[in-house]
Amino acid sequence: MTRSMNMKHTIAALCFLSIALIPLTGFAGGSFVIKKCRGANGEWYYGDTADRACARSKVIEINNAGIKTKELAAPLTPAQLAKHKKAERKARAQARRDRILLSMYGDAKDITYVRNRKIADIKNLISGENDTLKSLAATLPRLEAQESAEASTDKAAAASTAMVITDTKAQIATHEANIKNDEQAITQVRKQAASDLIRYRKLRGIPQSATATP
């Protein structure tokens, strides 16, 4: 009976020692990790769940030797996240424009050639607008004189001529606006070509020239 009780005590002691040694083995192996962070109130928090107390803060992980093993950056704020997404969209758009630019032109000189062609086409449009404008401007004084003469002899004819004068003035205004828009288009073509040329040379690794936009 005494021998049986001693055996039970021995087994119980061995089980206790086995359980007690489990965490110590983990510490000695360096697997123990503690998290450390500073909360919004400025206080430091420690523990394996410290990141819960510092949900918006940077979290530092240290091992049982007190050595930092990992650093987790603080999550982005809504404003920072929105800014980050905006930057990503901008970068994707730029990459798409770069692919189009490189696919459109085989050489930097092609950009200048296309620019000159576009400007020449727009100048032809302006020339046509100017010819029409001159014709309308020359007609206007004659119509006004005709309306003045008809005003005392034929009211109906004068009213009809007045409508033609109104229409002529409207056409003159339209052609003047078209010419202004075309001139602005030339400025925009030059600006875009200059930007494309600089970007193209950068993408191709070509030195920038002082005469990038001749």
C-alpha cells in the first residue's frame, strides 16, 4: 500500500514538473514576443494584445531579451488613405499615358512633325474663317445703307433687311469666336507637344535638348 502511494506521488510530481517547464522552454527558445505601443493619450502599453489599445498607433514587437524584432506601422487615417488612393490613381493614369505616348511615336522627331502638321491644319481653318469674315464684314455696311433707305419707303422691306443684318452680325461673331478658339488650340498643341517631347525623352533615356520645342 505504501509503495503504491509513493508511486502515485512520483507520477504527480513528474507531471507538475513537465507542465511547469513548458513556458520556460518557450522563453529560452526566444519564441516569446511582447507588443509595445504608445496610445493616443501618450501612455505606453505592453502585452501580447497591446495593439488593441493602440489601434491607431505604431506597434513595436520585442522578444524576451528586450530586442526589437518587428515594427508595425500605424494604420493610415481616412485622410491619408484617401490621399494614397488618389496618388495611386494618378500613377496609373500616368503609366497609361506613357504607354500611349511610346506606342504613338517611334522617334522624338515624330512629335515635332505631328505638332507642325496639326498647327498647319488649324492655320488653314483660320485662313478660311478670315476669308468668310472679310466677306461678311464687307457686306454689312451695304445692308445697313439699304435698311436706312428702305425705312422711309418700304417698312416691310426695311424689317426684312434688318433681320439679314442681325443674322450677318451673328455670323461675324461666330467666325470671330472660331478664330479665337483656333488660336487657343494652336497654343495648346504647342504646349502638349513640348510636354510630350520632354516626357518621351525621359522615358527613352534621351538627354533633354535646349531646343526641345522648335
